[in-house]
Amino acid sequence: MVGYTANLVRATPGTTLTSLGTGRYDVKFPVSVHKCAYLATVEVVPGPARNTIGFQVRSLLFFGGNPENESFHTAIVC
């Protein structure tokens, strides 16, 4: 889980998080995840490497759909 202050709350050891700006994150895993299945409570976008996944957190479209810093959950299964 990622907290709204861009900190990892729970993660596999060796996992790191990089905040790329408001509502934009890259999560780097200790292994390649390019053939894994993943689920997130936010928009998933390609990461810059085979062991990263990008995430974008936005407000509801009704409220403008702008990037926001909020907590989110993600699960990876390889």
C-alpha cells in the first residue's frame, strides 16, 4: 500500500517508491514484473523498466480528473 505522503506502508522487501509529481508514482520491485498480473485502485501506466510499474492517482472526472496525492493499494502476482 502507498500512503498519501508517497511512502510505502506495506511492501515486499526490496520494493522502492519514487514520486514523479502530484499523483504520479513509479514502484520498483526487486524482480522483473513485466509478465506478472497486477491490480490497483488507481490508473496503471507503463514504468520505465521491466521491474517497475507506474501509477497515476486522479480525482473523479466529475471533480476535474486532476492528479492528486492519495493512498492507493496494488497487488502483484507472478
